[in-house]
Amino acid sequence: MAYGSVTVTDTATLIIPADTDRQSHLIMNTDGANSVFIGPDDSITIANGFRLGPGNQLLEDKAHAGFWQGDIYGICAGGASADVRYWTRTHKS
């Protein structure tokens, strides 16, 4: 298990690093005003990322088809930033 917080800015920011042992992850945008856009690499933009609105969260686990164990990056719109919390579980924890 790992958990923590990351300040996502308007530059691609690594939220959760790749881990082939990952069984699940939770990503929560705790910011009250700014959206975070997430994606699988540092080419993420607000135009191609998956939007995680203020106060929203994403929970995924390996039981679902297509579960992603690679890097997860985030980015905010120009000049904005957001506090993102994460929690991951591996089969080792």
C-alpha cells in the first residue's frame, strides 16, 4: 500500500508511478475550484486527458477489464494547480 499527495500544476505531473503489482488505486482531486486531467504519460494535456473535477475521485481495481498499472499523470489548465490525493494497493500489501 502507498498513499500521498501531489500538487498538480499546468505541467504534466506524475501522480502514481507504474507498478505491475498494483491491484487498485484511488485518485481524488481535493481542490475546491480546479479540475485535473489525467492520462497515461507526460504528453497529457487538458484537451486529451480524462477530467477529474473539483472534489471528484477515480477508483479502479484489477477486477475490471483494462485496469491500468502504468504511470498516471495529471495536469491543470494554464496557471492553475490542484491538490491530488492517491492511494494504491498491491498484492504485496
